[in-house]
Amino acid sequence: MQAQKEAPLDMQCKDKFLVQTVVVPDGTTSKEVLAEMFDKEAGRVIEDFKLRVVYIPANPPSPVPEGSEEGNSPMASLNEIGSQTASLFDDVSRTFEETNEKSSEAWSMISKLTEEKTFATQQSQKLRLELEMLRKKSSKKQSGGHSLVLMLLVGLLGCVIGYILNRI
């Protein structure tokens, strides 16, 4: 990785930091934490957090006064640093609030889409059941068309008529 020589003109950055956490046994010291502990294997609880890089423009190039500057009192320099720090804090808090707003919008969209998915799944199940019922009804109508009792009655009637015609 290399540092950028200057900030992009639009102050937008796609860089991110990956912060990983892993569950370790109680009493583990920092010297006992190894890179292998972060390998994703069965039985390990590892969480990843990606932090976006946000550029915040600085007003002056350096908040610390140069030694060649004369006539500036140390108190004035501290006041400047305090105002710059307050301005940076305001920028960071504004960025944080914007991120929270976008996050809440994303969560509301996710919940809305989840509800729509659930509704669509229920509709699909209802349509499948209805289609199955229609298939059963149509199969009953196409399976022979006439009942066995009717067929026997027609056969018996035919025999009786044949017997009568032979006697005449």
C-alpha cells in the first residue's frame, strides 16, 4: 500500500480499513495473539468491520506555528488550534450524522424489501395451492368421464332389450 501524494479533487475516497475481532480464551495476552487466530475456520468466531476513509479538508497547512514567526503569543496559537480542532470536530460529526442518515435509509429500504419478499412468497404459495386444486378438479373430469354404475346400467339395459328382441 502507498500513501496518496495529494487528496483527490472531489474529496471522495474508496479506501477502507478492515478491523477484525476474534474471540480468544480468557487470560490471553497480546503477545499470544497470532495472525493465524484470524483464519476463518470452523469453530472460530471472527467479525469483520470495514471503515471508510473520509477526507476532511484542513484550513491552514499546519496548526503548529513555525519558530520564525514573531509577535504571536502562545495563547493566540492555542486559541487557533482550539478553533481548528472544533472545526474538525464539527466536520467529523457532520459526516457521522450524514452516514447515520444514509444507514437508517438503507435499513428502512431493507425492511421494506424484506416485507415485499415475504408477501411475494406468500402469494406464490397461495397460487401453487390453487393450481394444485385446479389440476385435481380437471383430472377428476378427465378420468373416464362416466361412472362405473352408469356403465353397468347401460350394459344391463342392452341385455334386456336384446333378450326382448330375440323373443319377438
